[in-house]
Amino acid sequence: MSKSTSPLTVVLESGSTRATAAIITPDTARIDYTDLPHGHNAASAPDGHLSELIGSTTRLLEIAHQVSEIHFYGAGCAGKDCCQRVADELQLHFPHATIAVYSDMLAAARALCGDRPGIVGILGTGSNSCLYDGSEIVSNVSPLGYILGDEGSGAVLGRLFLGRMLKRQFSGHLVERFERVYPTLTPDEAVRRIYRQARPNAFLASLCPFIASCLDSPEVIDFVVEEFLRYIDYNLTSYPGYESLPIHFVGSIAHHFAPQLTEALSRRQLHLGTILPTPLPSLAAYHLSRNVNSTHTK
């Protein structure tokens, strides 16, 4: 990795389960990536959690005094107080940096749309969506979390799938397949994991690789498509112009279940744009282009 002493820009993108920083050297247009130990949700994490994560990331500590600006995009970054807590914890480690804190929804919009309008969906552990005008988010249907909402998310796919599986609402061969892979996941164990342990949404989302492995079954394909239709109907159709605007997606669920998501959009006669597994590479490029343009116009 470069040992340049040039000022650096850091774009840090954090979900609830994982977080990655893009380290940008504007002088050479170089972008390097480093993972944090795990993710950070600003709405639910205790005070000091983000500071701990930064302090455990050797590469970020090594460059801390070179960083001139940080753009932090994170789950749960909503409201002035919440964003200020994030900024304060970052400032402890990056004393010379100008810090801006944004929502993960804006990360998705900038990564997928750049300067063009569109509708943007996040489908990962949780779900979200917005209408973006090419500059800012102009409308956002509240996702409401995996109990009240989060249609199409990994947590909700896992919750609904597990419930049907434990009630034996799938075909016998699928139930047997599930029991071979999860022999100890009985109804009692599921209740314990969901109601008595931390981060039940992450546990439920962890079932999605198994769901994906069952896509050779028409009934599982139908199950996934129907959930994406709920996501479309309860969220995307609320935005003006949804019939004609491109609809873009980011997140592991959108990426791994792309054929089923495409089918759901087709059934509603909507226009699929781009699907990205993660926003960070495109988001880093977005900020690099602005650094370069800013330098050229000075």
C-alpha cells in the first residue's frame, strides 16, 4: 500500500453487520480498502462502539494524521444527535479531518445514481428505499424495521421462511433438507435465538444462503418473488414516477436473489436499473471525481 504523505480522504460505509473504509489518495487517484472488525448501527450501538472499531483497525490508525476529510455513511444515521455522536467518535481518531455523516440510504443513492434521478432500494439484512433527484433524497418510505416492515430484506425472508419451515408449510423434501442442515434448530431453539439473544435480525438473515440453495424448488422461488412483490407494493409504488424511473438496488439480498427480484419488477412492469452487492466502490469513485474536479477548478 502507498506510503504517500499526501492528504487522504476516507469514505467509510457501515451496515449493521460489516463496515469497510475506502482510503482515497486524490493526487494519484488511488483507492485502497480496509475492513473494520464488524459493522456499526448508529441507532442501536452503545456510546463508544464506533471509536472501538476504529481503534481496532490498524490501517486507519496508521493514516489518521494524514486524513483531511471523512465521509461516513452508516446504518441508523438519522437525526442530528445521532449523526453528531458518530462525528464526535470519529474526530477522536482523526483530529485534522473535516467529517460529514450521512445515511446509508444516501450512500446507495450516490453510488447507484450519481447525478441522475432514480428510485433506489437497499436489500440487505434490512431494507429501505428512496426517491433521489440526482442531488438529494426527496422522499423516503419508512422501512419500520424487520418486525413492522423491512419487506424483502434478509431478516424478513429469514423470519418468514423459518416460520413456514417450522410449521411444516413447505414440501416434505424441503423440510428434510432443512433439518439435515439445521438439526438443532427446533421450534424451542428458534424462540430462544430470536427472543432471548442479541441481534435476532442478523440470525434470521443468516438463513438466506440456505434459502438461496433451495432455489431449485419452484415453491421457494415463488416464496422469494412474492416477498419482493410485497417490497415493491408497500414501498416503491409510493414514489411519484415509479412507473417510468429506473429502479436501482444495492445489497447482498438484491445481488444473490437478482433473478427473483428481476421477475418481481417484471410482473409490475417496472424498469430495473443497476444491482450492486455493495455501494462502496462506486461511492468511492463518486467522491474521487469530486476531489479531482475540485482540484481542477481551484
